Amino acid sequence: REKRLTLPPSEITLL
Amino acid sequence: PGLLEPTSCLIRVAKSAPTLGIAIEGGANTRQPLPRIVTIQRGGSAHNCGKLKVGHVILEVNGTTLRGKEHRAAARIIAEAFKAKEKDHVDFLVTEFN
């Protein structure tokens, strides 16, 4: 859980 | 490959419209390690197919795993699968288990 918090959110791409 | 994923499902999307019409988030080294569908646009091929859903996590595209692929690489794989003229469909292996 702590690891998840350190990961950045992702950008969103429209395909 | 992919068949070991307990809740995975293969969905074939026919290229029935000029666009695929999905938005994805996620990729390696983000909080969402595999791309997840966040939007399905009305009138796109994915919407016409009727089986892809918001919340589906995409494991493979035409048998190519997206595991370990960063967001832009995963997006490129999906875009190229849709653009490729050799096939009139794109096969997505998806799971609802995140």
C-alpha cells in the first residue's frame, strides 16, 4: 500500500 | 499466455467505426500498472462491439502483453493494432480484477 502511494498517477490517452 | 489469469476474457472488437473510441489510464510505473479503460465513446468501434466496459484492465492486445509497458508504449500498441490494415478486428484480453 505504501508503495502504491509513491507511484505517480497515469496520464489518460484517448484512442 | 493470459489464460492463467483467472478472470480474464477475450473480446474481439471489429473495426466498425473510424475510431476505436476508448480512453485508457495506467501503465508500468504508475499507480495503475496495466492500462484500464476509463471512457468508451459512443459511436466508436469499442462502443459498437458492446462487450468492452469501463473498468476493464487490458492484459493483452492481439496476443501482445501490456505487462511492463509504460503508458505511452501501451497506448501505441493499441493504436497500431487498430490502425493495422491486415486485420479487421482487434483482440483484447481483459480482466475486471485489478
